[in-house]
Amino acid sequence: MRLTKLQWLWLGVVATIGIVLAYLVSILAYFVPQLSIFSGSLSPAHKPITTEAGPSSLIAVDLRYQRIANRWSYMLDVSLGTPPQNVSLQVDTGAGFTWVKSPPAVGSTSCDNFSCRKNPLYHQQRSSTRKDLKRSFDYIYGKGKHAAKGNRHKDHIHIGGVTIPQFMFGIANKIVEIDDGVAGLVPHDKDSLQDQLFRGGKIASRIFGIYLGGATNRKGSLVLGGIDPKKYTGSLSRHDVVEHDYFKIRLDSVGVTKTGTTSVPVSQTSINVLLDTGCNHSILPVPVVESILEQIGFPQQPPVPVLSKGYELPCAYLRNTSITIDFAFGKRTFRIPIKNFMYELEPNLCVLGIDAAPEFFVLGDTFLESVYVVRDEDDASIWLAPAADCGSSPIALEPTTRNLIDFGALAVNSGSSVPVQINAKSISFTKGECESN
């Protein structure tokens, strides 16, 4: 059968389209792995690791809740040296270096306080595998009130059933206003706990998820190299880290919701906040705290004292209310009951764990005990979801691969084997397995 001129024309058009499409596909296949240089146009795709990754693809450990007077901490129990010595470290997302207490030391390591008597010290002379690196460390926390200094060493560390030979850490010989040693989780330098685990091949990615259970559960959990979907509800929302070496994201607004009303804004000015597991209270701008106290009917009138270490009031005042404090990060808002910010100082006297400050703002344990937090170092992002506890089922995640391009409504998937839901800046890569309250 002979083709007409029109049919030949259509065949030519179809062939040309096919050639162009094939060319475009080849271009995408070549360039997509390199597209991470275009910041802001990409969304990460995370792929759960299969069992072939081996048992060391993640480390999941419980965190012990420790209360000392009016302060509390989430402690990571590890062992150091040969033979192993048990050591307890405060998990701190506001620090990037791990150090321990060892006698003799000046300050709180003199064992005059309850924490030192309860948590054992690391005796450096008792370990046959310790190496002195002949280098010092000197860290200041917060506004300079807390500090630790000493020397850097290497020794074997055992954590969650995994051993890291020659782990680099510090041995403090002077400590100011700190009860325990610190397990630093953020990359102030390349020797954070997570970085050393990753370089040693003990975890599959520089991703970790942390859950703080509060005084009710009296425990927490930490997954290094992955997350635990049984510690949160719904989807995780993605938020850019605003200062790469810190655990900071942008808080866009704060509001207060009373029973039967809509949220009343108390701040619509964006600020950078540090998510800090090493700080009990949350610290917000003075006008924001004044407005919160006014909205909840706090008896003390403004101006509020700066860094007052909370506000005392009868426990029943907050326990019997359904007021929430609402924190908006982009399009995601967390409405946290105000009673979650309260802790008991003595019978019938409680403290609202929110402080006012002119600068350096923090969302501490009083906020984080209501939110599950994931840090993805390679993507420079923090992911948030409402915290819950319906068991434990940690999963390992591979390092972030930027293989999903978001062109407005168009998404081109260049190889991810799992579905990724795009919603503006929010990507749900693993749903929480707990039911919403």
C-alpha cells in the first residue's frame, strides 16, 4: 500500500518527536545526578535500606530520662575503653563534640553533686587502648555560663551493641555549671558522634531521628542512620537548616489558641530558633513571651523579667486548661498544649518553662518533647512531626540522593524506587505508624 503525502508527513513528525524525546531523556539521565548545585529547586528522596545493608546500617538506643532538682536530661549510656567502662552522656543537639568526665577534674566533676555520684566517671588510666592526642578542646555553651575544657583522646567506644575502634572524644579537666559529659550531635566539626559513626561504616547515612518522652514516659530514643516511624504521627515536614553547623530552622509565627477560639497571633515576625535537647526551657523574644502570658491570663503583668528561668504559678492553673501555643514553620503548624510546657517545682507549685530574651532563641525540651525531630546532614534539613509512642520499629535510610526535581507542578523522578509526595517544601518519605490523638 502506498502512503499519501499527508501520511508521510505525519510519520516524519512522529519520528522527529521520538528522536527529541530520546535526546531529552539522555540529557536528564546525564545531568540529574549533578543537579544538587541548583539550591532551592530540589527535593530529597530517601530510600529505606533493605536487609542486605547489614545489621550495622543503623544504631537505635534508648535515652534515659534523668531529673536532678529542677533540671532534667536525656542520657545516652555507652561504654569506653578496654576493659569497657560505663559512661553516661547528655544528648545535645546544641553541641558538636563528645566529651566525658574523668577524675581528677575541677568543678562539677568533683562528685559533690548527685549526678556525678549517680553516673560513673571515665578513668583514663584504667584503659589499655586509650591514646592521648596531645590536643586540647575548649567549648562554651549558651551565653558563656557553661563551659568545658580538657584534652582530646581516642579510645574504643561501645554504643547500641556496636564498637567503634579509636573513637575521638574529649576528657574534661575543667567544667563550669555542667552536670554530665556530652554527646554532641551537630557538625560543629567533623568529629561529632554521628560523623565518626558514618566514617567508620557503622551507620548507612548521616540521618538521625530523636524522640524525647518527657516526665510521663521518662525515656527517649535515638536512631543514628535512620528514623523510628513508631515515634510520631502523620507526615514529616521538611525545613531548611538556616545555619549549617547548628540545629537551627526558621520559626515564622507564634500564636495562642484558647478553648473554642481560633489562634491569636502573638508574633508574625520570623526568627531563627535553635532546637536544643541540652536546654530544658524554650527561649523566645520578650514581646512574644509577654503576649503569651497575657493571652493565658498569667497574673503577672508585663514587663516580664529577662531569662527568669520560667514563671511560677499553681499547677492546677495550667493542668485544667486546653490552651495551646501554636508554632508555625512555613505551612506546618504545631499546636502544643500549654501544660506540656509546665513542670512541677514542688507540690502544687509549677513552672511554665518558657523564658524571655532579647536574642538567641531556643526551642528546648519543653517544645521538643511534643515533636519528633529528624536531622539530615547531607541535605542540610530538619524534619518535624507530632511526637507519639506506639512501640519501636527503627528503619535505616540511605544517604540523601537529590534525584527528584520539582518544577512547580511538574515532578521528574529520575530513579527513586519509592513514591515521594511533594507538597511545596514538605515531603513525606515515611509515614508515622502511630494514630493521631
